[in-house]
Amino acid sequence: MTTQTTTHLEFGHLHHPLLGRRVIDHGHDDRVGILRALAPDPKDNNPGLVLWIPDTPPVAWLSPVGGGVEWTTGPDQIEAAP
């Protein structure tokens, strides 16, 4: 598993060395996806404009390699895919 750095980007997002790369999600049966963001999860599922940064721990936002619906997992559950 990788360790995250705490460099802050905009809107509550954090830098991670694997952003934009294929990763293995050990929290979801070793599913492979693209790490899109490391950011808080707003939890309210409001599709509208978010005007505040949620005060929640960051989660890893992943998208399927071939496209589809994103999912989230714990940042400590991902590592670089071969």
C-alpha cells in the first residue's frame, strides 16, 4: 500500500503520487481502477454545487479503467497496479 503525502491542492483535494495512474483497490476484491482524486466525501449525495469543504477524512476516488461509475475506498487500500 502507498502512503499519502499531505500536499493540499484546491477544494480539499490532496496530492498523491498515484493520481491519474492505475491502482489496485484491496478494499474491493483487488479491483483495478484509475485514481482520480484524494478528497473528502460529502456524504449527502447532493448533485448540486458544493460551496464548502466537508470536514471528513479523505477517500480515494477511483474510476473503472474502461469507463463507468466511480467508487471510493480508503487511501490505505490502494497501491500501484503492475
